[in-house]
Amino acid sequence: MPLSEFTANEWKHLTPARRVQQCHRMAEEARELAQAGPDEMRRAYEQLAQTWDQLADQIEKIIKANN
């Protein structure tokens, strides 16, 4: 399944560790889209990728804090 078809409903059923993986996968997809786009779109996709990675980092911190 292409990552862009991932739904919020599917997100609800992921474990925290799987959410981290999904965030990184979404970040990678955004980076790939950034490489193919014009400058304005490239910056937006790069920012989106960074946001996905930040979310993954926050989830990882919560996981570590709860263990």
C-alpha cells in the first residue's frame, strides 16, 4: 500500500512503536516528493518530512519514559 493511502483510522490501531515507524516512512515519502518538485513545493515537503520525524521523536520519548 502506498504510504499516501495510510488513514487516520489505521493510525489508531498501531502500537506506539509502529507509529514511530510509520512517521519515519511518511517522512521518507515526503523527502522523495521534495526531490521531484519545484522549489516552493520542495520546501513544503521538506518541512513536512521534518515534522513527521519530530513526531516520531516525541513518540519515542514517551515510549522510553513509560518503560
